Amino acid sequence: MGCSSCSTNKNGVPKGCKSNGNCGTGSCGSGNKLAVFDWLSNMTLPTGEAPFNIYEVRFKNGRKHFYKTGEKKLSISMGDVVAVEGNPGHDIGVVSLAGELVKVQMKKRKVALDSPDVKKIYRKASQKDIDVWNTARDRELETQRKGREIISRLGLKMKLSDVEFQGDGNKATFYYTADDRVDFRQLIRDLASAFSIRVEMKQVGMRQEAARLGGIGSCGRELCCSTWLTDFRKVNTAAARYQQLSLNPLKLAGQCGKLKCCLNFELDSYLDALSHFPKQDVVLKTEKGDAIFVKMDIFKKLIWYTYKEEKFKWYKLSLEQVTEIIDLNENDELGSPLEDYEAEIAEETKIDFENVVGQDSLTRFDTPKKPKRNRNRNRKRNANQKKSGNNNPSNKKKNPNQKNTPKQGGQNNKSNKPSGQNQNKKNTNKQNPKQGQGQKQNQKQNQGQKQGQGQKQNSSPSNKKQNNQRRNKRRNSGNNNNAQKNKQ
């Protein structure tokens, strides 16, 4: 930016021109309040036609007026600093618009070409005029602070929002807001004696105050009233009702404390869409009972209804289904239950996010990691179970010629089923001693047969390879456990 007020001082702190998002000096060339784009600047005038001698001049916080050059032929273009007629004295401003577009702006504001409000341009501002203007602007903040102290001392119910000095520094305009009529005759005397200047009091509305001061709205952009909006239309709460907005004053109110002007921007499109919807007080008569209106989605053309007796359940219907039920009710017929209509609506699942690049999941760190101690304990348990399972002859294959014998208090169940030991002991105590001796002999015979089969199986080359692999696994698991213990 070319503006010196936007630069930083020696300590690196930005100065700023205190204009809240816009260039207050006009030298930046962009961001001016209520700026107009001159789309006729590249077009030449017809031959023999003189350029328009009225110019639009901008002052502090977007205040604009029209001035004419008169008989003097001054070569003035957009962005020039000029000295214009004041009341009394002269004022300093920046030319914001020139040429044929000034006629359009005058017609829009209903200002005649020969109106007495169109004052004269004296000259282009000299360096002395600009220096006096800058010193006068530097006094505005201190004047505003002392003016608020005087108002609070007098006990007046008014708010001093802004102070603007004239270019020659002989006059200051005090902008204020008040709900009721204020008698500020004593205030004018105190201000004139305190600052030794001519005082002019000007009352503005809440919206005009926000437009002058500027700021950032809840949408994240600059205020419409300080950038492009010039006519302030009335805004009612009915506009919020038509758009199905919650009547929350904190959300509907703007920086001025009034309803937001943007509530009127989309009101016409909402009214056109609502013309096809039935009234909200229409009751749908179905076979299950009467249904009443709950809410609607205007642009998706969906309406929610609920039964009078069962208000805990809402049913989503399309606009076509609702009109169908209303037509049946006009012919003294009952519609089907709302459950049947809701089942007909097919919802299309929209994919909001698709992992095309192959990125990691955003929730991969949500699940907490397990501590390493538990992992080591589980590995030790698994290794011990494998060892006991390999040594246990019950885990080996059974002889197909062997008969199935009931499991009773044997040694094989101790390693695999510790919970069944008590049951096996009770069963063995209840049996006769003769039966117990016979069962022991049968178990010895079965063990001998299994050992013989195991020896035959181990003799094969495939079994030898399996045994070697198991041994290697045991050795590796033991080495890993020792390494982990040493690390801990």
C-alpha cells in the first residue's frame, strides 16, 4: 500500500488510519467506503463536447458531496486532493468520481444540476493545505474523548460516535445518537470554550452510525452499509419467519443493534418458493389419525408432520405427497398412514469426503494405545500355553481304532481345563474302587498306543521338519523375551 498511515513505527507496531477495514486517507487506491467503479473511464467523449464540470468529493468515513469547478478550467481527475467551499472557510477532500457517471449518481440521489447544494471547488490542495488538514485530523480522537467526558458530566442521554474536523481546522462536526430529544445548548457552549472552534451537532441513526464507523459482520466480510449499501429499507421479523430462522435477537441483529439488512436480500426467492407450499394450519386426515405441521425445508421441498396423539414421532413427507393427501381430504377421503408415505421417499447418500489421495484417517489417534507391559505378559502366556500344549499328549491325534472313553479326573485335563478339576475329583470319589482300577488300566493302555503312534509319526521326514520349526520358534520367542527384559 502507498499510504504512510498503514506502515509501522520504530517499534514495529502498525500505525493504522483507524478506519476499520478501509483506507481513511484515500491514498491506497482501494477499499474506499461506498466506492464507485468508473466503467466509462476508457471511453472518449464525442467531438466538440466538453467534459462534465461537476465532481463527487469524498470526506471522512464515506461522506460525499457534489462540487463544481465553475468558470475556472481545472484539470481534475479521480484521486486528486482539492480545496472546496465550506461553511465557513474551506474544506479538504478527495475526488472520488468524475465524468459522465456523476450525472448518474446525481440522478440517483435526486440532486439537480443547478441546486444550491452543489458548491464550488476552489483549487487543488497545496502542501500547506494538506499539512493543516492532517494536523486537524490528528486532533479528532482527543476531541472525541474530552467531548464524551463533558457529556457524562452534564448527564445527557446521548452517545458521541464520531468527530470530524473541517480542512482548515476552524470547525468540528460532532455526530451523536440518541433515543429521545436532547437539549445540548449547554454542551455546545462547553465544547466551543474547551476547543476554541465552531461546533456543529449532527444526529444520526443507529444504521448511519455503523455505516460511518464500519466494521466486520458476522459473515466475516465488511459491513454492507459501509461498502455498497446506500438505501436503508425497513426490516421486519416476518422476513426471518418466512426464511424459517429462529427468532434469536443475538443472531438476527447486526452491529447497529437493529435487524440485519441482509434478511431482505433473499426474501423474494423464499416467497416465490413458499407460494407452492400449503398453509401451516392445514390438518392432514389419515387412516391412523389427524396429522399437524411441524417444520419444512423450503428448497428441498420436504415437510414434517406428526400425529396429534403421537407427537413424539415426526414423519418426513415430500411436497407432492402432502398435496396428494390434501386432495383426498377435499374429496372426503382419508389418506394412507404417514408411515407408508415416508417409506416411499428414497434418500440418496451423498459422499461429503472421499479419500482419493490415500491419506490417513483423521480419527487414527482417538483410540488409546495399550501399554507395552500387557503385551509382554500376553506373549509370555501364549508361549507357555504352546509349550504345555506340545508336551500334553491329549493334544495329539487320537487313534481311530480307539474307543471314546469319558474324561474323568485325568492328568490331561489339568493343563487345559483348570476349572474342571473339582468336578473330576468329585466324580472319582463317587465311583467304586473296582471301576477306578479298570479305568486306570485302560488309560495306561491308551497312553502306550498314543506313544507308539507318536514315535511312528516322528519317524517321517515331514514330522521332523515340523519339530525343528517348533524348536526354532521357541528359541526365537525366548530370545525376544530376554531382549525386552533387558530394555526394561
